[in-house]
Amino acid sequence: MQKAYKQINNYYINQISSKRMKRRFVLLLACLLAGIGLAIAQTPKTITGIVISEEDNQPVVGASVLVKGTSIGTTTNMDGKFTISNVPSSVRT
């Protein structure tokens, strides 16, 4: 009879341990995914583009390009192209 009680007791202990392990695994996975998301969110962006005149569809040389809400900016080159590096990820483009 004691053997039967031990088997039942061991069964319930194993079930509880299994549930705890599942919860720990899910919690670990959630923390890992949240950490990856935060790391990616902190990565600075690079913005590139071309400024073209509306009147004659020609590239605009020397146009000032600024990131809205910041003091980050640059000017276009001879082909009207620009590249802005290290733009914070919080800035909407």
C-alpha cells in the first residue's frame, strides 16, 4: 500500500515539476525575445535618398536635408543624393 502511495506521490511531484519547468521555459523565452527586441530598437538607422526638383525632374544639388525634430542633417551631392547616418531609432522617417 505504501508503494502505491509513493507512486502516486511521485506522479504528482513530477507533474508539478513539469509545470514549473514549462513556466520557467516560457518566462525565459519571453525575456529573451524582449531583450532581442530592445537591442534591435536601439540600433541607429541610416537614411538615404535623392532630392529631385518638381519643376524639371532634375536632381537638386546642395539641398539641405534635416531629420524632423532633430538637428541631424546633411546636404545633397552633385547627383542630388544624400545619406544620413546614426539617426536615432526613435525618429520616424
